[in-house]
Amino acid sequence: MLLCDFHIHTKYSDGSVELRRTIDLYGQAGFDVIAITDHVVNGDSLIGKLAHRFRLSVTEENFNGYIDAVREEAERARKKYDMLVICGVEISKNYLTTDKSAHILVLDIKEFIPACWGYEKIFLEARRQKAITVACHPHYMSDNSRDTLYLWNNREKYDKHIDAWEIANRDDVFNVISLKKYNYIANGDFHRPRHLYSWKTLLNCDKRVESVKECIKHNKGVAITLFRN
Ligand code: ZN
Ligand code: ZN
């Protein structure tokens, strides 16, 4: 099965490791498929504005440069490690209350999607781009300062738009996702080198972007594993 991590941050947002070194860390650790998913933060709230001020977000202005850099690294990763690298973002709607906040991975994104858009519009635009969407850390976490509960609390309204939910994020496991029988994947939410050792996804499919997206969407041949040093 393919060893995968679909949730990785670099210095393009709030990660501590440069893109190129991040690729090398995962390549040398033997990963088959990864997605680079830097934050695209909403600009319509106080904490969203702060993220922009401290350059912790990909913006409409540097989005194309970000995608080009990830594609260039993807080519290098394929040759050097036979590792597939997918272009993604984590649409991050950050508000003062956890009930209002939500993070959504958009995997295989092609054009910029503003995080201040409404949920419906974001999901429809992701679908138009033939990307897939993943609800990130959807329930209570061990670090409750990172809780984002909006999508779980409004799941009846949005679950038809969400291709998969994170059943595990770094060290946290969300049993509500398995109880609800939602499509699942598990990710490291990498921000610093030690986050390499965390929950991961195993997929039984070809090492191609389209096959990986289909496998997640149909959620057959998916397993999770705790990757430790
Ligand atoms: Zn997040
Ligand atoms: Zn993240």
C-alpha cells in the first residue's frame, strides 16, 4: 500500500521548514504520496488579519508562485524518490470561537480560492477545479486552542460536499468519524520535523493523482497507521 500524508505546511505559511527540505524529509522517510497544503487564511476576522500581517498565509498575489514551486519540487521528488507530490491548500477560516472556525484541505487545487468565501461556494469551486476536499481536525483536539468545530456541528448541511474527514490528525484520533461511517483519511499536519512521526494514510491504488483522489473519494482500500521513528 502507498504510505501517504495529505496535510503538510511549509514556510509558505506557518511551517518551520522550507518546501525543498520538507520534500527531502518525506522522500528520505520512504513516503509514496504527499500533499503540500499551506494555509489560505480568511481576511475577514481579527485573527485572520493577524495571520496575513505575519505572512502566515498564501495569498491571491503569491498563489501562482506557490503552485509553481510545489510543481517544480514535485518533478524533483518523482525523479529522486519516486514520490508523488500533490498541490494543495488548507482553507483556514479562523474566528474567535471554535464553533465558527473550520479548516478544509483542497487537494489538487489549480486556482486560488479565497477563505473568506461562504462554505457552499468554496466546496463548489473546489469541485469545479476537480479537486477533492477534506474536513481537517473536525472534533475536539488535545491542544484545544486549535479546535475547529464548525463543519462537524453543521455536518448534516455540508457532508454531501466533503469527500473525506480526518479521522486522525498528528496525535489525535476522532472516533466520531468512524461512528458516523464517514469517508476518512489520517494526516500528520506537519509544521516541524518531529511531526513526521504521526498518523498517516495507507492507500491501495496507483501512484497517480487521479487514482489517489478516486481512492479517497470512494474510500475503498484505505487504512490508517501510526508512523513512528
Ligand atoms: Zn488546520
Ligand atoms: Zn494544517
